Amino acid sequence: MGEGMKQIARRLLPACLALTLTGPALAQCGGGFSEFVAGLKSEARERGFDAATIDGFFRGVRQDPKVLRADRAQGVFQKPFIDFSRHLISQNRIDKGRAMARKYAAVFDRIEAEYGVSRGVLLAFWAFETDYGGFQGDFNTRDALVTLAHDCRRPELFRPQIFSALKLHQQGDFDPARTTGAWAGEIGMVQMLPSDILENGVDADGDGKVSLKTSAPDALVSGGKMLSHLGWRPGTPWLQEVVVPDDMDWSRTGTEHAASVADWSAMGVRARNGDLADPALQASILLPQGRKGPAFIAYPNFNVFFEWNQSFTYVLTAAYFATRLEGAPVYDAGNPEPGLSGDQLKNLQRELQARGHDVGEIDGILGAGTRAAVQAEQARLGLPADAWPTAELLNRL
């Protein structure tokens, strides 16, 4: 399921910067595909790869139109949080996740001891990315990366991953003709990019190889190591459902705003179950469908989820699912106001853009930029600034 839902993560960017060459090579995209591949080979030689490795890696490379179609078909992210989470989280997925937690208990114990990453988090990614390894994607990884680097939408994200895959091939850990995965180049049970595998791949089962496609211990421990390197704080929470007061200052909610847990508590925020975390922790209040829908408090570890995926709805769903796998109850959906259709949201994005807000691509997806712009306009118009776009807001604009 991962390749059909995944958006390119921000975690690609540091790898890109680290691998950037001076000169015009990185900026090249488009044009004839064969000429583009020739340019990649030339850059590989500049990076010090030998001719046999380069020729072996690029032999038979082709442009894959299915990759481009998948890249542009992100309609699932237009679903609001309640619909999206109910679509992804089934009782079967919960039951299987808990069964996997028992089966690989020793592996998860190791991850928690070494990296401090809770098992529910990795189980959630494992479930959403590949349905616990059941479907890891059937796109040729090399062809996907070269196709996306040739496409001029985001070449700076994908071109460096080609050379990471080339490095894996040089090490004997990547077969360019047979390695398959997601449309965006991720490989294995938890869908890691080539640069992530180079940096964080772990031979957890002791067979001498990092096998993210066939070894659950390798995939899970590698994922835990990557999350640790991305800034995961050991032994601390990431998300919790809360109840918020009716008279709250809604303009203080959202990922762009944070306060101490003690401050939120003083404002009347309380945990729906149990107690809030350490009062000194900084946290944000998230209202994915506005003040009348579900409410969560997001602790610092929640931000690490965005290093895996950029979609707010996906990240919140994964973080919430991780809590469910560790015993949290089903959230209270509340009674949110009706949202906008995809076309309506596109119209709203155009109105927001015309007023100087950076909403990114006009795509009908309620991402972070659109949410921030909605909240700003709600505050300007005297509406409850809960970042949930409604027909009233669209009409007022």
C-alpha cells in the first residue's frame, strides 16, 4: 500500500544537499532520456565510480510512465482525517499489528533499548507502508529513481538517490534489474530510500546482509535507527487524544504553534484518557477537522513523523494508529462542520494564494501551508481560527 499513498518526505533534502555537486549537473532534467542517462553516467564517473559498475547499473534502464502517473495521483490525501484514518485503520490491521508485536517482541525490545523508539510507531509504519511486508511495491527501483530525476518536478530530490543506489550496487546490495519497491524509490518492509539504507541499514538477524525486503528484524531495526537519527527522543510520547474547552483561543492551535503542557493544562486542555505528559514538554494542539472534531496534543516526537512523510493527514493517522496499537481507545470523532470538496478546496487555495499566502501547489489537499493560510484568514475575518476550511470561509473570501 505504501507506493500508492506515499508522498516524498522532507528527509530526502539533507541527503540531496550532502550529495550535491558544484556546476550544472544537478540542475539537468528533461530533454532526451538517453542524453539524460549519459549525463548521469558522466556524473557517476566524476564521483569516482568505475566504468564496470556504472555500465552494470545503467544497463537496460528505461523511463517508466507508470511512475509518473503514480506521482501525480495523490487523490487519497484529499480525504479528511476521519475518513482517511477509518480507511487505513481496520480491526484486521490492529489485530495483525498486535500479533506482529508478539512475534517480534525481542526485536522491538532491542529497538526500544538501543534507540528508544516505541514499538507502536514502527508497527504503524510497517502496516501503512507495506501491510506488514505483504506488498512492498513492484516498481523497478532504479527505473523509478531515474524517471523521477529526469522529470522536472523535483529532480533535486531524486537525482542524489540514484547515486546512493549506485553505491549499494557497488557493495553488492542492489540488483538494478531486479530490485523493486515503491514508485518513489523506497525499498523494503518499511520503505526506506537508498540513502537511508546506506546510512541506517542494520543487519539485525546476523546473516551478514542488510535485507530490508525479506528480513523483518533488519527492516524494523533499520527503521528504528533512522527514526533515532531523525531526532526521536527516547522514551517520550508523540501523540495523545485530548478534550479542549469550548472557549479556547483557536488561533493558538496547529503545528505552527506550541506551548508547554503546563500552559495547555492551564487553558483547560485535558487528556481524554489518563494524564497529560511531562508539564515541561512543548506541545501543539491539533484539530484535524476543526474545533468540533477530534482533538490531539502532539509532543516533540510527533515532528519526527514528518521526516518520514510530509502529508499532515497521513502523519496524524500513523501517529494515532501507533497509539491504538499500544492500547489507546478509538478517538471521539465529534461532530465537525462539513468540509470542502476537492474542487472547492482548490478554489479556496487560489483565493488564499491571491491574497499572498503560500499554499504550495493548487492540489485540493489540506496541507500545512493551506491550513496556516486558512487560520490566518479566519482570524482576519473574525471567524473561529481553527484552520478547518468551510463553505462560509470560501464564501467570505
